[in-house]
Amino acid sequence: MPTVEYRNSYTVKFILIGVCLAVIAVLAVMLARLPAKEPEGSGTVAPGITTDLPSTAEPVTTPAETTADPSESTAPETEPARQYEYVTDVSEYLEYIDTKDDAYLVLANRQHPLGENYYPKGLTVMSEYGNVTLCYTAAKAFEAMHREMEALGMADVIVASSFRDYDYQYKLYNKYVKEELALHPGYTREQAEAIVDTYSARPGTSDHQTGLTVDFFPVTRKFEQTKTFRFMMENGYKFGFILRFPEGKTDITGYMYESWHWRFVGREAATEMFERGITLEEYLGVTD
């Protein structure tokens, strides 16, 4: 019986050893199938495995990948059309008030004389407004402006002077020279003319010869005390009129300040001159 027990014990050991070897073989096969571990930071992801960026991570964008937001337009912005307010209906006059014709920017001064033979076209006599004589377009713009004044209760609007031809200006200039000679005994004509040149144009260089100018009454600094002056300073540009010889611009215009002297240039140009506080010479770029 001891021999039988020994054999049985030996058989059990062999069985256990076989089982262990089988388990080891299975584990070896499984380990062999596992992928090799990649070095840290390689960035390679094993096939079949996905990774997600943390929710706080931000994607890196290179300059080449940067694109404009399609909702943002790259076209230059267009300024909205300017709005002008009137108390009257000026629709029938707009084509005259808002003219873009450069003919209404004609310059008349000592450096840019019109000459003896210059005579504007389309002069219109407006007797109902104090015998005003202007080029037709300027006359229609003035008519619209006068209607606006009346609607605001301004019944004392008087025009003292408008178009003057060369001959008229010649007589007026010489009249002023004689007056200065009488006021300054011993002055030469050249000295008298030097004084007159500060407030009156020599014939052929007068702004009035353009047929685009009006002088309001009174033709003195007292005009600044009138409602007409206040209206013109605040609203003249809306009808295309500018203060032709502003205060502090004598070195540019060549003439002293004349609060009563207003010139038609068209609404667009008048608006720019009004807003920038510049003269016709500055607007045209001819200040020498």
C-alpha cells in the first residue's frame, strides 16, 4: 500500500506542474499581444484608442489659419446721408440748393480777377425780394431761403446789393477813393487806394460780379444785431450760402470782415466750409 500512495502523490504533482505551465503559457501569449509602451510625450495614440482634450484646453491657431469673421464686413463704412431740417417744404428747390456744378465756386479776388468782359449767364431779376439780381440757380436758392425766413416771422429781410457789373464796380471803387482823399488831405491816390482796397474790390475782382452774391441791409456792423444775421449764421449753409469774408480771415480773403456779404456756392460746399470754419479760398486750396 505504501507504493500505491507514493504513485498517487507523484501523479498529483505532475498534474499541478502541468496546470502551472499551461497558465504561464497563456499569460505569456497575452503579454505578447499587448502593445509596447510609447515614451512619454511622443504624442502617438495607439490604434483603436481615442483621447480627448481637457475642456479647458484651447486649440492653437497659427497665423495662416486665422480667418476673418464672416459676419464682419471688410468693406469701408459709408457715412449716412446728411440730414437737413427746414420749416418749409424745399423739395421744389433742392435741385438748385444742392447743385454740384463747380461753376458756382468761381473765385473773384485780387489774385484771380474776372476781367472787364466777364458777365454771368442766366441773370434773373427778383423784384419781389428787393430788386435782387442773381444767376438763376442762386436766385432760386435765395427764394427758398427767403420763404424760410418769412415762415419764421422775419419780415424785415432787405437786400442792399446783389449783382454788379464791371462798370458799376469801377464807379463805386473810384467813389470810395475820392472819399478817402477828402478825409485825408495830403494823401496820394495810391495811399487812398490802399485804404479802399481793404473794404472794396477793384473793378474786375469783385465777388458781386459773379452774380452769386447778396449784401443784406444795413451794410455795416449793425447788421449783426438783426434776426437776418442770426438766421444766416445758423442756417445760410443749408441753402448753399456762405459768409464770404469772415472775421479773422483778412490775410486770406484780402478783405476786412463783412457780416452782411453772403455768397452762393451750393449746399455741399457751403456745409463743409461752415463746419470747418474756412473761406472759399481755403476750400479751393488757393490761399497765396
